[in-house]
Amino acid sequence: VLKKILGNFEFRCIVGVLACFAFLQYGQIRVENVILHQGETAEKTSLPISRKMMQGEIFRVSFIISNPLNLRYDLNIIPDDCAESLTINGADIPLSDYSGRCNYSKGFVLADSVTAPHRVGPRTTYELTLKNGGGPGGINVFPKGTGFTDALEIVIAILVGLALASLCKRRKWHSFLLFCIVFGVFLRFAMFSALPYTQFANDVEGHLAYIQYIADNLAIPAADECWTCYHPPVYYTVAAPSLVVSGLLGFASSAGVQLFSLALSILVLICGLTLLKKLVDGKSLIVAAALWTVWPTLLLVAPRIGNDQMFIALHVLCLLSGFNYIRYRKGSSLVFAVVCAALAIWTKSTGFISLALVILMAVAGYL
Amino acid sequence: APSKTEIISWVLLLLVFVGLAF
């Protein structure tokens, strides 16, 4: 039995993924010791910082970036609202050339070549002075490793794609569909690693605060407890463990929630292809599968944080099992479809579409 | 005649509506 397991292709891929992940986890570039100085007070906190502040208030934020393997990295700094000055290990870095130093959505990027001359050893202290232009003030920082970490991420993406394609191959999938899976998984990983969660996002800090509330209190907040708490709770509850786990592993807490979105978008890819395979064949299947694999909305959800992606996943599952019910008249498929529709409604109110669909399918299948 | 699992799914569907009403 052991020989059979060790010789299994998917098993080898999973071992490869875990090995790469262990390297990433050990060598990852972390932001530590975040301290917010407001006037005379200094407070230890964590990123992202977003506080109520007076208009025009000047505040300082210091943090340490630990880089155990001394990898090259770029630093994306997103100030809210303006970064006035920056020191790296005490050395002043002029910011006047950075057009994004007042851009609170994308921020600016300090290239490795700028910071490298001032970095000594694995830990580097950064200190920024910022000015709040109005509304809440704060900062977020994303170190982005280049070279070695990119290579590891690419290997992980390919191994995950190959493992999933190999599972589908056992079910006698067409080679073009297998290619769609490998390519689609790769594209989703690329979106996940290239885009910060703030891109293409609505109220994303609110969604994170909602998930954090559930992780902290182990309870669902009242609708007026936070500014996105009026949303139904299923997505936020299911995403809470991923937030806790990524925190425990020392990654940014948002990374785990993004990874959950990535997993959902891969699930959507595979379930969608399964459904298309049942509906059409020949050239139509090739066109449909290619469109499904590269459809922009379905790609964009991979790095995002929000309840849309879970709604999409549940809707596709609902559609697939409802279709199975009509085709094979298996009641258990309909039970599954109803459960998915119920979860979809309590994920996002758009889920009413899934409910209507299930009713139609229940009637159609029965008659 | 409907199968047992079909009846279960109809009951669940009804429960969803009851849940929504609340």
C-alpha cells in the first residue's frame, strides 16, 4: 500500500507543494514590530493601520522588515494619505521623486536597488513620517520578494495545476480540458501573487474587519456592529479559520483569506468545466472551456477579499448538482443543490438567483 | 412517486423559505 501511495503522481505533487511552501514560510519577508507614534504616545500595533485622526495631523510609523535569507525585495508602501519622509536604518531617503507618495489606493514602490545599500543583516528598521489629509489616517506595507520566492510560487502553481489535471485525467477528461486546468490554475496563481487585495476591491477593509470580528469573538456581529456587517455571515464565518491560520504561520492575516479566494476560484474553474463537458462537446466545448478558463471576472476574484467569490462557487456547485438531478433523477443531487442555494443566499443576497434556479430545476427534474 | 431523497430536498427548500421569512 505504501509503495502505491508513494508512487502516486498526485501524492508526489502535494509533497512538492508542501516542500516549496515550507521554504517560502521559512524565508518569507515579514513586517514586524509595527509602532505608531502619535504626538507623545507610541503604540505597538499591526498592519494595516487605519485610525481616526485630525485633518493635517502628522504621525510616525516605524517597523522592522525581517528577511532571514537576505532575498531581494521591493517594498510597496500605501500611505493614508501622504508619506512625508522615510529613513532606513537611520539614513534619509528622499521621497520627492515618488508620484505615489500621496496615493492611498496604490501607494508607491521602493525598488530593491533603493533600499539595498542601507540594509545590513536580516533585519532592517524603517521609519516613515506621514500626514493625514482627512478621514482616517494610516499605512499598509507589502514586501514583495523577487527572484527566489517568485520561482517557488511558480513551481507551486504548476504542481497544483498538474495534480488537479491528473485527478481529472483519471475520469477520462479530454486533453484540451486538462490543459485548461493547468493553464487556468497557473493564471489564478499569477493573479494571486501579482495583485494586492486592495486592487479591484470594494470596502475590503470592512470585509477584513468583519472576518476579524468573527475570529476574535467566535460570534456573528449585529448588523450595525461594523460598516459591512449588514452582509449575510456565511462567507465571513468560513473565511475566519484561514485568517487565523495565516496569522499563526506568520504571514499577513489577509494572505490566508486571499488564499481561500484562490481556492474558491480554482473550484469554480473545475466545476464549470465539468458542467460544460456535460452540456456541449466537439468544437463548442473547446470554445466554451477556453472562455470559461480566461473569463476576466472569474480570474479577478482570485486575489480579492469579499463574498462574491464564495457566491460564485456555490452558484456553480448548485447549477452542476441541479443539472445532475435533471439528468439522472438522483434525489441526493437535489438535496446538495438546495443546500448550496441556501448557503449562497446567506453568503450574498444575489443568492436568490440560485434559489430560483433550484426551484426551476426541482420542477423540471420531477416532471 | 417521488423518492425519499426528493422529499427531503423539498422539505429543505421549504425550510429555506421559513428561514428567509425570519
